[in-house]
Amino acid sequence: MEHLAIISLARFEREQLAELLKFFPFGEQTRWFYLYSDSSNEEELPRHPNFIPKAFAGSDPVPQMLSWLEQEGLTSLCFAGRTSARIWFHAQRKPFITLYHGENLLLADLGALESDFTQQIEKLCDGLGLHAAILRSEAPTLGKPSNSVSYDDFAAFRNARCGGLLCTQNSDLISSICDSTPFSVMNVADGMSFPNLDLREGAPDFLTALGRLSQAPELAGETAPLGRNLNALLNSYSFFALYYDNYMYHVNYEHWVDLILSWHRRIGGEAPKRILELACGTANAASILVFRGYETHACDSSPFMLHVADTKTFKPKLFYHSLTEPIPQAGFDLIFCLFDSFNYLTKKADAAKLLKNASQALKPGGTFIFDISTLRNSLDNFSDNTSFTRVRDGYMLQISTYEPLTYRQLTHFYLFRKKLNVYERFEERHVQRVWMTSELIQLCAASDLELKAIFAPETRPNLLNRDGSDIDNRYFRLFFLLHKPV
């Protein structure tokens, strides 16, 4: 198991980290130590066996932290933000460089160096295997490192597309570049690299910070060649969370909620008191239930989606959770899982786990409702289909294919977002299984729940006793209603 220490030496970083860690999937591969200053007014921190917070009091906590790290044998560090990195290295009188890595751009901030610029640049570039790019206005200070190239200005550097490392002390230039697009951030000192979450005062960018935190165990402690793992670009981030509501603009969530509640009443008889939405995404349906006065909980396996959901006015009680893991709470009258989420379970064993988890979390007499995208939907709408959507700061391209031999629906999402004078490209790949009604009836029969009905949103009759192949080819979407026996 890897060990990683997150260092936070500023109050605003602590406050933001508490929010950032709220939905973070700690997992079993890394043990996370959280070292922070000032234990007063402590924010609520997550409880997980692999997350260990440790507060250090006093006006100068860095020596205490260093002593503790040495005692524990911990060398892999991650800084919460630039403020923590600056305090940390200045307390040890160590020069350091901050690297910013975005798509097609690698930038070195030399603002923390006071001397030996040429030597430090050459050492850094040798480790990265890159040549240095110097702006002519800074050449008198930075010198002329070996194999370096000079440019009149930043525009000339970008237009050259040389792939070099832009080395600069210009804080205004760094801010204008880094504020306009997400970057992977690293601090480099003594031949070691330290990931930085780059949390700043003001409105935090939690989605980008989550991506940085996810990469941190992989990047921390790397030696030469420095930044070897920086090629893991921000395209791996779940950008879709930011644009999910745009993508789902056509969905009438109020109508879906009305259907769910009416079907529950047909099966359960009484209005639900406690409701849980699984795979909630940005929690649009759950938020409507909160607005209507229901005690509503919601969970998702994407911390990115959960952070977007957490910004909504009428938000449910949110928590991180995977469909195949036992639900940590119980006693729900109604549990539902909508918008193709069941289709993302591509194995029968995983689908069986979900049914078992739902059964254990329901009250006796409770209802579990899930929907599927059908064979007809895949054939008519997602077989060799391409769609193009304008979003607030770019364009989203969706390319879908259906593989009839494996019953798999593949969807690629591409976001083209304009930043500075170029378009950045982000990509996500989604794989869904097209379930047959007969398969699901068998799975439900083997579970502890009773399958009471199958509905299509456009019809009122119960389709449970209809021919399965007929309804697979007739309807675009089907809802399965299961009841937990009393």
C-alpha cells in the first residue's frame, strides 16, 4: 500500500480541502495522511480507515511536521496549494520550481528562485528531456541555458509549437495562462516532485482539484526524469459532470418523479417517507424530491458528479457510493436508479449485487425501481449515431455505436473547449450493456425482491406478462418495479 501525506498550512486551504474530500474515493490502494496547521475550529473531515488526519499546533508547524514525517518514514508529499508549498520550502530555505502541465503546454514558474537561474533551468530540462524556452524580456535575468530557444513573446512561443518548457518569472503571465485552463501542478525541489492541488482563495475549482488529487499518489516522489508521469493529461478528468445538465436538458425530471411516486403507490400503497436515489449524477431528480419535502438521500460513484450536485439549492443528503457495494444506510421506503444507470452494469454478477444491496437497504414493504435503455433504443438512436451540441464554452460531440454480437452500446463524448487561442479536447468513453427483459426477469426471480411490474413511460398497463422480445423491440425505455416482502 502506498502512503501519501497531504500538507495544508493555510486556513482557506483547510476549509476547501474539507469540501474536496467530502466525496473523494479513498479506496484500498493508498493510505492518505492529512497534516494541517491550527487545530482550532476544525472542519468536519471524512471517516475512512485509510484517511488519517493529524493537526499540528503552534506558529511554526513545519519543523514538527518534518520530524513526524521522518519518524514515520514518509517522503511522498502533496501540497494543498501554492501557499502551503511556499511556506514549506521557505521554512527549510530550499529553492523550488512550480511546473504547470496542460495540453500542449508545459510551464515552469521560477518566481521562488533567487539565483542560479541558468543552472536550475538546465537541471530541470535535463530531467524532463526538454529544451528551455525563454522570453527575450527575461533573458537578462534568466540567462541562456544550453539548448534553449528565445521568443519575442508568449504568442510567438505558442505559434512555434516547439514543445519546449517555457521558463518564466512573470507572475502576471503565469496567472493569465493558468487561470484560463486546467493544469496539472507540481512543485520540484532537490530532484523530487510534489503534486500540488493548487487550491486558492475565492471560488475553488473542485473538479480540477479532484483530478489532481486522484493523480497525486502516482506522481508524488518522482525523481529524474522529472515529471515522467505528467503525460497523464487532464483529459482523464470527468469533464462530463460539468456539462451533464446541458446534455440532459431535454429530460422532464418533474414528469419522471411523478411516475416514480405513482408507481410506488401502486405497489407500496403509502407515500414514501425516506427515499434514496442510486447513481444520482447531478441529483436533478433527487433535488425535486427535496423541494417537495421528502427526506431524500442520493449517491453516485463519481465524485465529480457529486460536487456538482452539492452546489444545488435543494440538494439531497449526498454520499459517495458504487452500485455494486453494500449501501451504508437502510430503512428506505423507496429506492430508485434511473437514466440508464443499470445499463452500466455489464455483468450479471454485478446486477445481482445491486438487487441484493437494494433489498438490504429497503424497509419491508419498500419498493425498488430501475429503468433500462432497451434494444430498440440502441438500434434506433445509438447505432452509428453522431450528435453535436453547443455548450456554454465550446462544443460537445457524441459518437455512439451498437455491437449486436456483444449487446454493447459504446458512446464517446468529445468536448472541444476554447482556451486562449486554441481548442482543448477532452474525451470520455462510456460502455453500456443492452439487457434483454427475459434476462432481468430471471435475475429478479433469483433475488430477495419480488418483481411486481414492468412499465413503459408512455403506457399505463403492466407489461410483466407480455412477451419479453416483443417489449424489447417495441419500447425505448422500460421501468422495473420490485417489492420487498413484509
